[in-house]
Amino acid sequence: MIVRAAALAGGLAGAAGLSQYPEFTQQYTQHLAGQIEALSVVAADFDASAARSDLTRDEALAQMTGTDFLQDRRADMTRAFARLYQLTSHHDALQAAGPLERLTMPHRMGDAATLRGTWAGFKPAVPLTLAGALSALVGFLVGVLALRGVFALVSWPVRRLFAGRAAKPSAARVEPPVALR
């Protein structure tokens, strides 16, 4: 009885938590768009400076040598361009996916800075969509199965101990029944 009640509580907690996934992905995608916009401004400014000197982006980066400052700045810009490319790739994939398809894409939400920003301002929402209901169902099942698994692991040594005692034959001699004629 306790195991069933705990499993139900775990299922409800999982449902409540995972039902928020669609809303969180929506807010994450919005934050991602903001990050992309900010990095795009930096990239466009760099590219414009390079173009004024008749250089491509790669040529301009290659010329940033000679001092520690310029080499550090080149490394900063190289990281910014790589991050812009990665964030744009994740954003495009999340935007192209439907709400149910996003359930299979948590790997597209791997930018730590964007995750922190999204989590800091996250406001839970009532899941009134099919994706929210499906997320709640999956969360419920995961919660129930996880708690039942934990209880099974914890109770395994105890069950084994009692099963071993019950299986041992008693030391007392048992006489076969005598048939009356």
C-alpha cells in the first residue's frame, strides 16, 4: 500500500514537472532568439569593419596578430562566430519542430547561458495543449516507474532474506501419515 501511494506521488510529481517542458522550450527558444540577435549584431559589425578594409571575415581574423590583446580578441571573435553558428542551428531546428516533436529534442537546448537565463525567468504555465498533456503522461509514467524501481531495489535484500528462511526445511523429523484400514 505504501509503495503504491509513493509511486502515485512520484507519478504526480513527474507529471507536474514534465508537463512544463513545452512551455520551457518555448521560453528557451525566445531567449535563444535574443542571444542570436545580439551575436548577429557583433558579427555584422566585425564583417563591416573587415569589408571596409577589403577583407573577408577569415582574412580579418588572420590579421589579428602581433599583440596579446589582438590574439585574445581574435580568439573571442572566433568563439562568438562559432557560438552564433551553433545557436542558430539549434534555434532553426526548434523552430521547425512542432510542439510534440520538441519533446524529443532536449539536446537542442544545451546552451548553458541561455538555459540559466530561461530558468531564471521561467514562469510555469497550465499545460492546455496536446504536447503538455503528453508530457504530463510521460512524466507520470517515469515517476511511477522510477519510484517502483527504487522500492524494488531497496526491498530486494529484505525479500531475499525472508525467502531464504521460508525455503529452509525444518530440522524436526516429520513422519509420513499412517493410513487407516
